Amino acid sequence: MLTEPLTTTHMIAAPAFFVGGSVIGLLLDISIRRRLARRASITSWGGDDIIVAALRRVILIWFTVAGAWAAVFTLPLSIRLSDFAAKVLASTLVLTTTIAIARVAADSVRLYALRTQGAIGSSSIFVTLTRLTIFLIGLLILLQTLGVSITPLLTALGIGGLAVALALQDTLANLFAGIHLIASRKVRLGDYIKIESGEEGYVVDINWRNTSIRTLPGDVVIVPNAKLANANLTNYYQPQRETAVLVQIGVSYESDLSQVERVTIEVAGDAMRETGNRIEGFDPFIRYHTFDEYSINFTVIMRALEVTDRYALVHDFVKRLHARYQEESIHIPFPIRSVIMKEPSPAGNGSSRTAQQRR
């Protein structure tokens, strides 16, 4: 194991290199991270925060490995033992460096995603793919460092990839469907969507397998990416968040339609203003469209800043309109139905008399 007996110099130098490297690493780790943390606190750029988080304990490990490496080459170890120690230390260095780079890359993608309203939003699928790519590269470098030839491994992966792809068809379909959803920009994080099956809510995440939709009651609906990509859906946030709010109303035939139009538009404007949905350049309006059995029907067209504001807007509008119609003596008629009652004839021969009454 040893090529020559240990001397006092060996016994002092080796621990000194190891301890010295650890102490220097600890001091530099504390000093550098404190300086970066102070700088991060006075800047709006989030990259320095990412570097501070990625370098946590990594500098200490690097200098400890360097001290251990110096200690190994100070000792009179055999070639076999020296090579083994060198591979272990190099593997530790590659592993910690890979982890640090993966942290920086993944957090950078997340930071860019949070500041982007475009293709990637803050979905975790790109963060996951970034981590997997860097760890795969790190694994290949680690194997090469250990003396393992990666050429046969890459060949085996190429051959086995077909079998894996066939076995994981659903998983891969969801993965590529998620990438397609994000790249096409048809669905972005934060969008309010409604699927043809009836689920609706905010898109809170698109990962490698499924999409998470948070409904208004606060529940989370999990939809496979492939199913979402093939579904007919409505995106209420594209091309803009503003949305039309339509309310159907009917008034009696005796009503003055000009008065009805004026009163209804005034109430609709008040409702939009009081609920915070006043939109510059837009005024509510109505359109008469049907002579019904007992009423003249029309549609009130308003706009809301976004789809979820329609509930408060319609609620306030109905309350105000009901009170205002009563003040203006505008009537919303009750439905009229024909009631047919059959009575046995006095002769008792099974024939009947029909009485008809309209309400």
C-alpha cells in the first residue's frame, strides 16, 4: 500500500494540507456568500441570488477536495491506491460541480420563466428538462473520469431507447404534448381556460406529464398533457383578458322600448363602474332580438376586465336593474301558459269537456 515508510514530514504535511484546504474553503465560502448576499440585497437582478444559493457549501467541498488531493500526493502511496484516491476525489469534484451548475441553470430558467409572459411562463417542465440534461452530461463526464468508456454506453442507449420509447408511449406522448402546449403559446401559465369536458380554472403548472388547473373554489384538476392538447378548449385570456358579459332580459309588450333602453344602459354603466370594470372607450348597450310569447327579449352587452369579474358584475347589475325597473314601472312579465282541464260529462259515457284557461 505504501512505497516507503511514513516519516514525520508525511504525518504533518498530509493532515495540514487536508485541514488547511477545509479551513480556507470554509472561510471563502462564508466570505464570498456574504458579499454576494449583500450585493443581492441592493440589486433587482435575481441572478446574484441564484449564484448565492448554488454556491452553498460547494466552495467548502471544492477546497476540501483540493486539500485532500494534495495530502494524497504527499503520502508515499502505491500507484494503485493513488489512482483510486484520485478517481474518488475527481468524482466528488465532478459531482459537486454538476450539482452547482444544475442549480444555477434550473433557477435561471425559473427566474426567466417568472418574468416572461410568453412561451414558457413558470411551468416546471423546462426546469425539469434543464436539470435532467445537466445531470446526464455530468454522469457521462463522471463515467469518463472513472475510466469507463461511454461509447458502448451511448450505443446501448441508442438501441435500448427504442424499447424504452415503446414501453413509455403514454409518458412520452404527455411530455411532447406539454412541450407543444407551451411552445405554441395557446395555453400559458395564469390563463383561465375551460375544457370541453366542463372543467375550468387557472393554469398553475405544466410539467412533463400533466397540467394543473386551479378552479375558482380552490380545487386543483389534473389533466394529462396529451388529453389537453387534443381537447377543444376556450382560453378566456387570449387574445386579451377583457371579455364580453351578456345578460338576457325580457320586458312586457306595454313597455316603452326607448325608456327601457335608456334605463338599462344607465344601470349597466353604473354596475361596471362600481365593480371596477369600467373600460375606457366602451359603453354598454342593448340589442332587441325576439318577440316572445309574453315578452320582448333583448340582450345587455357589458364588458369585464377578465372572465372571473363577470360574476360580481352580473350580480350587481341584476340587483340595480330590478330596483330601477320598479322605480320606472317597467315590468318583467311572468310566463303565460295554457292550462287544459278535462272533466267527465254528466252522461257518464266517457266523453269529456275541455276547459281552457290562460294565465
